Amino acid sequence: MEDVARAAGVSRMTVSRALRSDGPVSDETRSRILEIVKKMNYVPDQSAGSLSTRKSGFIATLVPSLNNLHFAESVQALNESVEDIGLQLLLGHTDYSRSREERLIESMLKRRPEVIVLPFDGHTQRTVKLLKQANVPVIEQWEIPEKPIDYTVGFSNADAAKRMTLALVERGYSRIAFVSESEDAWTRGAARRAGFEQGMLEANLSPHRQVRFGKPPISIHDGYLIGMQYKEHFADADCIFCVSDAPAFGVLSGLKELGVNVPNDIAVVGFGNFEMSRFASPKISTVELGGREIGQQTGSLIRRLLLAEAGIPKHTPINIQLKWRESTRTR
Amino acid sequence: MEDVARAAGVSRMTVSRALRSDGPVSDETRSRILEIVKKMNYVPDQSAGSLSTRKSGFIATLVPSLNNLHFAESVQALNESVEDIGLQLLLGHTDYSRSREERLIESMLKRRPEVIVLPFDGHTQRTVKLLKQANVPVIEQWEIPEKPIDYTVGFSNADAAKRMTLALVERGYSRIAFVSESEDAWTRGAARRAGFEQGMLEANLSPHRQVRFGKPPISIHDGYLIGMQYKEHFADADCIFCVSDAPAFGVLSGLKELGVNVPNDIAVVGFGNFEMSRFASPKISTVELGGREIGQQTGSLIRRLLLAEAGIPKHTPINIQLKWRESTRTR
DNA sequence: GCTTTCAATGTTACCGGTAACATTGATTTC
DNA sequence: GAAATCAATGTTACCGGTAACATTGAAAGC
């Protein structure tokens, strides 16, 4: 910057001003400086600037995994909605591990992010402490925590699963089985299971047809193995409701291999509306979660937070939708 | 840091040393300082440190899109392989646009990354200029450029497609159709198409059975629409080779809807080995690219670069594999 | 014509760390 | 016992920007 200033015959400060579009510099001086900047290929060092302004321009962003289009989409939407105001995502994936989450947050805080965005899936005590002390807005996404740290953007997985369950009952299914992970480490999965149980109880039906298999996150392959055990698990069921589309897709291919017809012999329902569900055969009925919307809403929430607007709501609800396709009968 | 130093009765410098595991500080002093750090919840500011050491700890990383498990996996693998040495990814997605790529690089350079990782898919002239002037190692991934900027990690898409084509011929297919995007904006797709054509010519077969449809990146839905036009496009073909697994999956569901049997009436082959291909019905034969391996190899390359090791090869080749499944006949 | 005002620019200090060199005091060496 | 050595710690300056205040000179106001 010194070099540029010298070449332009001004002080460093004037160069600094010329580079920020709002700085009070005469048009003539600015254009002269910008020309020299270009000629000398000068690229300002944003870290140095951040140190002085105390604005890092970073958003610490955690996702469970990129290996899942939900999250990837939501990150992409978030990025798109904040990049025009010069914000950068610092991305990390927790791999569904709370201790990894804690470690990531600890290391990201060293970069002084202006906002912290993370999925809610339970946190360690230390994570909560770190987040609170960071003195930075925290946005928890996807599932809504009972005790939010700060802001939330998401929906209730339990309510969504319950809604689907009751809709299935309304469509004539009564012996509905629920497929989920063998552990409840994955909070959102556990919430969906709870929603299923509530729905069944409310309809006076048994919530006890459940298959629990596979470590979170449950995969297509886990679903396939479950599907292959049709006789054992689903002989008296009329519908298989899966905790996510991945196992639903797998279950379908297992059933196909056994010659079990969906939806005539049994219905299959997923959760999440992955792209593959639209193209499975039969196409899978599922719950659409709006990953893009979560990213976008988080982005606009961040913009408002950084402008220090007043009256920003603590919770931004996201709408879910039931998608009916070929894997269920229509009444 | 000043506060910690005062509380410990030492100078700031000693605190700084105590926080870096290698600093020459007596064990007693270090443990005392670390205790105070913990009690006061002091989190050092890495930007300030970077300014002084001139090491940002950032890796600028571009991907075409996160909306594709290939890239997501490779990013995840890269991240895992460098996070233990304290490196952070600055992630951006180009959305398959070169001007977006240019803009992202420009903005990331302000963070003074220590390495730049990006997919090769053609660059603008200005991008190349920016990269060269940045005076930082550049790693181009996936496709191998004819004129690499610096380091490369990847494989030749043309060779891979040619290999698959010749293998199909060997399996008895001769009237092979190739499905790809309507534009060649996507360099890797164009390379695959070129490889297909070379393979067919080498086998003395016609490379002219081609369907070009959809904007890059071609989607499952595009494939579906293409599959639905079986009579029009594939009446005299015996195999459909798709530029990626996404359209292959879509083609399959289109054909199924028309009652065309795969592989008896016609074979379908993809490229990329997406997870869905293993669970489609029939399961899709495809080319496995090794996204994780690209991420890992890039990670270990970066480690060697930052240690300034000697004799680092400019190119790291990645192996591809042909995966034979149900969508093709075995000879 | 003299003061006021204001836009454009300059000066100084500081953001929060660390590099490089200086200092100190105990231990080793002969 | 004096000099040499070395581990532990301190001092000073600097990394590359910007905030905050100071200065300057031309235009506006009376």
C-alpha cells in the first residue's frame, strides 16, 4: 500500500480511502489511485484490515456433513445470500459428532467470526459455554432446540413426522412401521421417531412397529439390508416410514429384489425429499424440508443482524411440505 | 493477552510462547499460564498472529458446486487431511461459471491463502494472471489441463471415457450412443465426449450417435426427458453412455416408464459412480473417479508443499475404475 | 475582506499478535 | 573462581491496514 501511495503521490490513508467505495476522496484522485492499484496488481490484505476495524467478515458455519444434499444446498444458499456483502464462510463439518463440533468451534473462534451458524443436534456443555462467551450472534439451524442459545432457523422434526404419520393414517394406513438408526445420537432422527410415536398414539394405533438399525447417519445401504428382511420385520405392516429418504431408497431396492410390490404389498415413505426420491421407482412419497430456504433465511437474518436492525425475531420458522408420490396409495 | 500476562506476572511474549506448543518456556510457567488462559476464557486472535507470521493458515478452495457428492466428498476429505495442522478451508463454489471463479479468486486472495485449490474447467485469462501473481502454490484438480499453472491432482476424463468406450465394445456393444450437455461450457464433460469419440473411431465404429440436451451440469431430470424419447433417439442403439451418473439415472427412469428393459433392450452406462447408481434398479455400470482420493492426495500434497519438501512431483495421478453392474450385459 | 464551512487529505496511534534481538541468572567448564 | 554457555524471559519494533483527529485551502456567507 505504501508503494501505491508513493506512486500516486498521496498518503497511505488516501489509498485506503480510495479502495473503499464510500471513502471521501475526490473522483480524480480515486481514479488515479485505482489505476495504479491495477497496474501494480496490488491486492489489499483483508486480515490486516480486519484487525483494525474489528470486523473479520467471517461467518463460522458448521454442517453435519457435506455428504448430504440437504446441508450442501443450505450452505450454498447461505453463501450466495451473503457473499455480495463481502462475507466469507468458514466451513466445517461435524460428522455428527459433538466433540468434533466443540473442537471446530474452538478453532473457528480464533478467526473472530461475526456470526456463528450451526445445526442443532445437541451440543456439549463446553460448546454452549464457548458459544455464549464468544459474544457473537449464534444461529441454530434445522431442528428447533428447547433452549435456544440465541437465534433459530428451522422447524420441528417431531411435528413434521407427526404430520406425516397422521396423513398416512388418513390415507388408510394403520400398521405403520418406523425405520430409524440404532442409536439416538442423531437428535433430529430421534425427534422424528418421537413425532411418529405421538402421531400413532393420537390415532389410537400402535407405535411399536419399529426397526432400529445402522449407525447415524443411516445410509442407503442400511435401508437395503432392512428391506431384505421384509418377512422378519414387515410381514404384518402396511407401510414403512423411514427416518430419511436414504434408507427409504435402500428399502425400496431391497423389496424389489425380493419381489415385494410397492405400493400394493406395502407402502414406503421417506423424509427429506432427496433428489433421488423423485427418480426412484416407484417415486418415493416424502417430507420436503426446504434446505435452500433455511440457507436463504439464515442469510437474510445475518444481514439484518449485522445492520443491527431492531426487532429481529428470535425464531424463523421454515415450512415443510408432504410430497405424495407413487410409493403410497392414494385413497 | 495483556490481561493474561498481567495475571500470570509475565510478559505478553511469554504468554505467546506458552500458547505455541514448541515455544521455549519452562513447564511450570507454561502450565500456570495455560490455567489462567482457561480461567479467563482467553481465545487468541489468529488474524493478528497471521499478520505477524505472514502465515494465514488458509487454503482457498473452489468447487464447481457442493450440490454434487463428488465435490462434496473431495472437499470433506481435503478438510480432514489438513485440519490437524491447523489449516482452514476458505470455500467457494463457482457454479460452473468462469467469471464467478475469477471473482471468487479475487476476493479470496485478500485473505492471503497459503495454497489455492481449484477444479480445472478452463479459466479466464485474468484468473490465470491473478493465480500466477499471487505467488502461492496453485493446485488444479480433477481434469488435467494441457498447460497447468502449477500442480495438478487428477486424471484425464478423455482417457477415462475412452477406456469405458473400448470396454463396452469389448463386451459386444457397437451402436453406442453418447448423452451429454447441449453446450461444451463444461470442459470435463466435453473431454469425456471427446474420449468417447476417440474410442469409437479407434474401434472403427460410428461416434455420431449423440444426444445433446440440457445445460451443464446435466441433471437427473434432463436424463429422464431424454429417456422418454427412446424411440426418437435410441431406436437403433444398443447402449447409452451418459456423461455422468445423474442423467444415466434419469434415463433409466424414463426407459422404465416406457417399458423398455435394461439391459436386455438396451444398456445404460454412467460416469462418476454416484451413490444412487449402486441402488438404482438395475444398478448402473459406471466409472469410479475417486473424489475422496483427490481430496486426500491434495491434502498430502499441501502438507509437503508447506514443509517446503524437495522433489515434489507436479502431477499426482488419480486412478479411475470401471464398475460393472446390472445395467450392462456381461459377455 | 474576513470569518465560517466543508471537502480533501495528512498524521499519529493502535488493532493483537510475533520476530528478532537483548537480558538475566544459574550451571558448566577448565 | 572467572569465563563460557544456555535456558528462560523481557524489550522493541513491526506485520498492513484503519480510526480518530488534525490540517489545509477553496468556496460560501455576511
